[in-house]
Amino acid sequence: MLSEKDFISKAFSSVIENGSIQWSAPSNIALVKYWGKKENQIPANPSISFTLNSCKTITKLAFAQKQNNGTFSFDLLFEGKPKEDFNLKIQKFLERIEIYCPYLKDYHFTIDTENTFPHSSGIASSASGMAALSMNIISLEKELNPEMTDDYFYQKASFLARLGSGSACRSVKGSVVVWGKHNEIEGSSDLFGVEFPSTIHTNFKNYQDTILLVDKGEKQVSSTVGHDLMHNHPFAEQRFAQAHDNLASIKTVLETGNLNEFIKITESEALTLHAMMMTSLPYFILMKPNTLEIINKIWKFRSETKTPICFTLDAGANVHVLYPENVRVEVLQFIAAELVGYCQNGQYICDEIGTGAIKI
């Protein structure tokens, strides 16, 4: 079992003066939610997510060797233009990973990044953004250390991404990813995400995720603040135990293809996440009236048509509508007819399960 010390780079024999690398990394949507963390981005409970396909960040990292003067040196471009708002977050990320990547101060970096989904669309871009940046950094390390194995490459990339944004470690590799130590998931770790180790039933092949953009505004409460509210939360320990139980159950569901159980676990997890926010101090209601209208419409449609459609939520108002590929036509008709009116400016995004980060 790898420890944090195993990710500290040793001195390299190779020298790379300059170059550029480009990766894309997708966002992901958790089925069993991670909510609450310990020091150094360690999750309080394990989680499992679907990796998305179309909603991704594309990041190009250009690097040029410089004199190591004890400082980080980088320029950040978002969609080709300087984006100073992001500089502090990148600076903090580099500071956090420096112990594992001591070569970072040897280079000036130009980070040129863009999202395939609209900025401020209500889709968390920290997971895809930090995963894409981490893939570039670990690719540079691979050039400095050509003997690095593929397994270690992806493990360290996920490890680094986690230090930028916890859920980013689930955006590196795999269509279904587990993050957090769980007794029934072989190789699972609190330090990085791992591909779901079992064969996934064909019912979940190309599983669809249509994201209804109910509220595109800035998050009411940051993820960091939200996770911190789990400290001393009256229901925290029961929640962490529930997450372990639900992950064991959904493991069986993904292996057997039981869509009814998938729906129960996924929707319960979404509502539990919001219940934890509503019962914390201070407390927050992150759903909007239109979120509830959509949920009730989905329940009614499922009851009347027996279509295996369900929802999940992140820590916000937007609704992820999940359903098998073979009912895509009727579900999209239902969304267009009955749910679009509850979306801000009628906006929604069609996506599906993807495979993780890709070198471009």
C-alpha cells in the first residue's frame, strides 16, 4: 500500500529545458457522495463517481527552464486571456504539491486552459481543471524520469489532483472511480482514486447524464466551507457509516445491473447530501424551488412510464438526470417537454459516461 512518502520525487538524471504538454480531463458526478474531510484533503468517507465525457477542461502546459530562485513562476490564461482570479488558487496548489514535485521551481510555466462547458454554468470545474493540470505536471515528471511506470503515473496524477480539489482525483482515469478506503474495493485508497475493479454490467454502458442548469450563479457556500461543516455535525458519524454501506450496495448494483436499486441509492445519496447541509450550523438550503419541481416531475414520469430515470445533485441547485442509453429518446423528449422550463434560460447539457483524462 502506497503512502504519501512514496509520491516524493527523487533526483532525476534527465534534464528537460523546455517544451509543452496538453491534456484534457473530464468533470465527474458522484453517486455515493464525499462530504467531510480530514487534514490534507483526506476524505471522511469513500465515494464513487461516474466520469463524464463531454464536460471537460483542456489544459496546455508550456514550460521553460529558469534559475531556481525559490519562487514559483507561472502565467495563467483562461480561454486565451489572462485570468488573475485563478492565480491564487494555482499558487496554493503548487505550494501544496511542492514537496512531491520539487522540480516545479526550476521552470516558468504558461498554463493555458479552457472548458468545453460554459464558464459559470453551474458545473464544478475544479475537478476537471485540477485533474488536467495534474496530468500535465506528472507528464513533465515522466519526461524527467522515463522509468516511471504507468500505474504510478496515474496514481500520482490522481494524488496531486486530490491536493488541488478532492473530487479531482476521480477525474483522472476510469469510467467509474472510487476514492477512499473501502473494505470491499480492492486497491482503494484515501490518497488517490482507483478504477472500479469489477466488471460493470452492460446496463451502465454509455449511461447518460443530462445536466439541468437551474441556477448558474456563484455557489452559495464553497466546497471547503461545506466540508468543514461536517466537523462536530450531529449526524456525521452516521452519515460516514451510511456512505460505506451504500458504496458496498452500489458495487453489487453496478455488477448486476439492478437499475431499481441504482435509482434508490443514487437519489437517497443526493438528498442525504443536502440534508447534511440543512442540519449543519450554520445551515444552508442549496436547492431552489425549480430543483424540487424537477425532482417531482422526474418521480411522476418514472411512476407513470416505468422508465428507469433518476436524479442526483451536487452541492447546488442543478439536477443531473441519469438514465440508460436505450431510453435516451423518450427521456430527452420528456426533458424538452416538461423540464426545460425550470432551467435558467432553458439551458441544459447532454453528457454520458467517459473514460478519464486524455493526452492531446
